[in-house]
Amino acid sequence: MSESTASQQLGKAILKKTRLPESVLQEADRIVATDRGNDYGHPLDDYTRTVNMFNALTGHHLSAEEGILFMVCVKLSREQHKAKRDNRVDAAGYIKCLDMVLSEKTRRQTKA
């Protein structure tokens, strides 16, 4: 290994150790903005599909926004039972999804 390569690797290791861990909000933002969007599509479409199934199953009518708020309630209930970072990350991610849905609805309405 060259001296330059060893120096670069040492620099990366030091940088990795000195970086602050992601906050709950940063983690939620990263997950929603990358992984989930790639896996499930835009939250407006994802939660519209989800609440359509819920609506058919129950005979009630929820909007995509209400479906997301329901998921926030699930995470808050779990957090109350047993505090876990995952609950807080997911709740923050759902709130981000809610904001994305509201923005996308406005965008689609003005486009039409």
C-alpha cells in the first residue's frame, strides 16, 4: 500500500469517527428521500393505495393524509409502550410524508 493510500484511509477513518451521529430527523429525511421513495413511489400514491385498501376493508373513508396520521398514531402508541429510536424516526418520517403529500396534491392540482 502506498503512503498516499494509507494516509487517505487514515483520514477517512478519522473523519468517520469524528462525525456526529445522524439525528432522528436527519435519519427520517434520508430514509424517506431515498429508500422508501425508490421502494414505494411518491407518498401520495403509496398512501392512496393503502387507504383505498383500508376503506374497502372497513367501509370507512380515509384520505391519504389521514392514513399517514394514523401511522403516526401507531408509532406514538408504540413509543408510549416502549421508547425506541425506531418509533421516533418513523413518526418523523411519516410527518415528512404528510408534507410531501400536501405539496404534491397542490402541484398536481395546479398542473391540471
